[in-house]
Amino acid sequence: MVYLTGFLLVSSIAGLATYMFLSRGRPAEAPNLIGKELEEAKKEAEGRGFTVYIEAEVYDGFVPFGHIIGQETPPGTRIKKCR
């Protein structure tokens, strides 16, 4: 039986999000990374000033291997980014 593995991506962990909220800077909108290939998602998130962390690899029969199945920070959330 072949299992496909999806990646659970956290665009920013709680500590990073807290740091960004408390630091000075312009707000940036968290991108929607769900369903994107890992490298594409990393480029998009990092291009907006976010750090990408892979929290876990989990099985999802509907998402191809190497694609994002979830993210901690909801898409569209406004977060202050560091200057």
C-alpha cells in the first residue's frame, strides 16, 4: 500500500508570530500556502518576510506528496513584519 505524505507547514510558529506582533514594522498579510508545493510555498512566504518551519509530515490521501496540507497562521492574517 502506497501512502502519500503531505507536509504540515507552519508559516510562523507562535514565538515568531508573537515577536512580529510586538516588534515595530509594517504589517504583512500571511499568504495562503495550502495546496502548494513546499519549495514554492517557502519562496512565497520568505518573499513576504516570514520564516517557514515544517512541523510534521502527515498522511493525506487527497494532497500529493510534498504539498502543504495546513498552516498555523490563517491566510490573510495581518502580522507586523520586522523592518
